[in-house]
Amino acid sequence: MIDFPFTPIADHPLFRADEIRRALFYAPGYVVAVPAENADAFERHLVSDEPPQWAAISELRRHAIQAEKSWHDLLSRPFTPVCLTLYLNNECNLLCRYCYAMPSSRHAPRLRPEVVAAAADTVARNCLEQNRPFTVVFHGGGEPALDQPFAEHILDTVESVARRYGLSLLRYIATNGTMSEQKAAWLAERFDMVGLSCDGPADIQNSQRPRLGGGDTAKAVERTARIIHAAGKTLHVRVTVTRDSAARQPEIADYICAHLRPAEIHVEPVYRVGRGEQDETALRDAEGFTRAFLEARAIARRWGVPWLNSGSRPGEIHGPYCHVMRDVLQLVPGEIATTCLKTTDRAQADAGGYTIGGSDGHGGFTIYAERIAAIRSSLAATPDSCQSCFNRYHCVRACPEYCPVTDNNQRLGSFRCQVHQLLANALIRETATSLPVGGNGIAGAPVRLS
Ligand code: SF4
Ligand code: SF4
């Protein structure tokens, strides 16, 4: 558990942790170190109505107020997506042990190009109004590059909408990378950024992410990475960590940095959703996972590569992964948009109450504002166990394993909660340790992220 834990000190999100020689004061995203002998006076001043005596007090108060405001904005601002995420087809050529999407091995329903065009039109109008680029994300629910001509047609459709509005388009694809050289070259040519899933060295990759019907995938993934680099495109890697691979994270980091050379590595403990619900891959030892994660991060840092986890992001005010809190419109087969990343078709979205928009049947796309408001009101309720947590504004909580939209009494998986706290705490303490100490010994800084 955390040595010298943070405890709340006021109504605003302000927290204090007493170490041996100093106290740390924390507001979301900002940490201040104060010599132990001055800590009580600092706290009295921090929570008083008096004008700030030290710059560090202004910064803490500002971050605390800003966090509450940003959280309120996330839940109340109009839903105007500037990113279109497409779950093209719920089909895949791999049989990953933990897949949350559970794609079909046979032909499954696909997105309809005319519905993609209508949704792209909605996104393009928002981009134009907000003067922002259009981002399109090709995602699985399976492997989005499985049917290359279909993916090509959908990309052409989105490009033509972006062109009509005079918008620049950022094209991102999340892929398993197990494909022919020809297809990898096509993908590298047509997309600006590629997110490649790779769980580590060959023995881990081949056992956690085998081909459907059997067969290794590690060599194909390495080749795809080389092709993406040769085309000069940006490569990110996503690593899913299971019980079997958790302790090997340092080795995984070294392998990926050396062989795949990504710009960033995103590391997620396996979600207990879909096939991942099976107990055999689930992680339980939060301290062991976090220790190995931090060792791996130090190795990746030596390669100049950020080793990141999305469950707790202290540089950002955020809650669950829900799209209604982000600027993302996610389409799934069945002509609808869903708020939930784990839904891959209309039946799942409707059953969970996640459907937030749909084709109007006449070439338009309708956003369901009332449903979005209802989902946001479920997300606004902070579980009792999170109320006094120093990390409450930087945490996805139990999403996507337990969902506050469908379960009012959501259980916070203790593993994820502990990992989020341990990782956020590590970033805060690291920042505090590197603070330059001024004349009065008080120093503060935004929390460093990787
Ligand atoms: S599990 Fe619930 S909170 Fe998480 S993304 Fe899905 S709908 Fe949103
Ligand atoms: S889930 Fe855990 S880490 Fe996240 S806000 Fe709640 S108590 Fe804090």
C-alpha cells in the first residue's frame, strides 16, 4: 500500500500527505512540497479566505477550482464530437485470449458507407465550427484492415466528406498487424498513425495473440512495424498485460523499444470483459503489477519512449472512457452510435442503454441528446469509496469492467483501483522529489506524466 497516504483537507479537492521531513500538498495535477515544520501553517493558510501568501498556495487553489470546473464541463457541455471512431466489422483473424470484443470468425454485419458518410458530416460540421481538424479512427471490434477493399471504401468516404468541408484529416488505425506485406504497405500509405497491438517478445505474443486456427503472429507484427517506419508514419504500440506477463513488463518494454521502435507504448492490464472475463488471464496483485510497470517505464525512458497507462492520467481531468465525456462519435454495425468502447454492434449497445445516436434513414444522423444527458447523470454520481480519494479527477474507476450507466451499485474492482492510486501516487512523488527547493523550502510543480 501507499506509504504516507494523501488525506483530504478541505471541501475543494486538496490533499495532504505527511512524510518524515516534509509534507506534500496536492490539488489535481499539481504538487507542493513544504518542510514539515511549516506544514501546519501552510495548510491553515491554504484553506483560509486570505489572499495567497505564497505562489504555491495560488497554484494549489487554482488547480483545485479548475478541476471541479473541468469535471462539471465534461458532464454538461454540448456533445459536439470532432472524432469519428469506426468499428468497421466484428470479425478478426486472431484469437486473442482476452479479447473484449469477441469477434466472429465468419462474415458479420458491417458499417454501411452511407451511414458513415452521414455521421462524418455531423463530425465535420463540429470541426468547422470549432476550427479543429477531423480525426477518424479505424478500430476493430475485430481487425479493421481485415477486408482491405471495404476499409479503403470507408476511408475514401470519410476523406471526401472532410474535403467537402475543407478540413484536414488525421487518419488513425488500431490493428493487430498480422497481415501480408502488401496489406501493411497499403495501411502505412493510407493512414497517418498506426496503433499496433503487441504483448511482448515472441513467446508472450504468440501465446496471448495467436492466429485464429493456430499459428504465430510475432514475426508478422515485427514486419508490419518495419513497413510503417519505412513509410515514415507514426507508430504507437498497445500492450495488454495478463497475469502471465505482468512480472515481465521490463523485458516487454525492452523488446518493444528495440524491435518495434514506437513513439509511445500504451500498457493496459487485461479487462475482465468478453473473453477476458475468464479467470485465467485476470490480474490480482496490484502492487506486483505496479512495481513491474514502473521498472518497465524506467527502461522505456532510457529508449526515449513514454510507457503509459490510460486508467489514471494526472495531466488531464477525466472519468470513465465513456464517449459522452469525450468528443468522440463511435459507430458500430447496425447504423447507430454508442457511448461505450466495449460495444461492437447495435444489439449490445441497445441492451446496455448505450445507444446515443443513429441514422435517420434519410441520409442524416441524429444525436440523442436526452439519452446523453441520462448517461451523463449516471456518470456524475461519484461512488462513496471515491469521494475522498486524491485521484478522483484522474481515474476511469471500474470502467469498462463495471459500468455506472448500467449498475448503480458498481463495485470498484480493487485491483484497478489500487493500480490507479499506486501509479498516480508514483508520478506525484517523483515530481515532488525533483522539485527545486527555494529559500523557504516550499516548491511546487505540475505533476510529470511519464
Ligand atoms: S463501461 Fe460504462 S462507463 Fe465505461 S465506457 Fe462503457 S458505458 Fe461508459
Ligand atoms: S477507483 Fe480508486 S483510485 Fe479511482 S477515484 Fe475511486 S478510489 Fe480513487
